[in-house]
Amino acid sequence: MNLPRKHLLVLIAASVLTVAAGAQSATLAGDPAHPATTQGWVDTRLYFGLGPANAPHKGVTAARWRAFLDQEVTPRFPAGLSVLDVYGQWLSKAQQTTPNPHPERIRSKLLIIDYPATPENDAKVEAIRVAWKQLTGDQSVLKVTQPAGVSF
């Protein structure tokens, strides 16, 4: 394209302005479940033991975990969550009383949920923990909650 220099500069400037006008914000707008900014939100992490790390055929299967997630977690927090595969160690009550206790090495899932800090949401988290303990017979589901500044 052989345009005079001044026309080429006008064309470049118009392109830059068009791109800038169409640029999107870093935050989501207009979605009540995913606000652009939040106040009073928390980040909760729940650690679920699936079974012995050295015996993948024992414990909770991948299909059973997904079913638990679909039945117990997603209905309570449908707006979104994250799940990570993690490795953990746990020293049970019984092991603490033995000489030279060794922690159990466990295949685990880490569930991360960010939500408004309300009594209703706290009850949902506790219901998830209770459901897991009932399903597996586990003594505990570790819960870590801290304030979170969230932006979608």
C-alpha cells in the first residue's frame, strides 16, 4: 500500500484508537455471582484424604470423588470452585500414642472456594465436611479459611 506518510499516520492513529476503545477491563462486569470487586469474602481450602499414597487401588476412586463433588459440593457452591490433586501426610489419634509414630501418606484433593462470609455459606462448608466424613469414615477434613480480596 503506497499511501502518503500523513495518511499512513492517520490510519495508524485510527487503528490505535479503535483497539483502545474496544479494550476490555481486567474485571468481569454485570454478573452478580462474580462481582468486579468484593467486600467480606473469604478463601476456604478443604483437604480431603482419598486413600494411601502407596496403594492407589485403595480408598476413594476418581469416579467416587467426582460423584461427591457433583452431589455435595457443586450444588452448594455452583458459582465456581477449584480442585487440585495434592499429596498429604496425617498423623491419626491412634498413631500419636505409638512409639516412633509415622504419619500416613495420603492421596488427597484440595478444594478451594471463595465466597461471601455469611453464616449460610459457613453452614454449607460444614455440611460438605460432614458429608465426606460420613462417606469415608475419615476423622477430619482440614479447613483453612482466611479473608480474601476477590476480583473476577
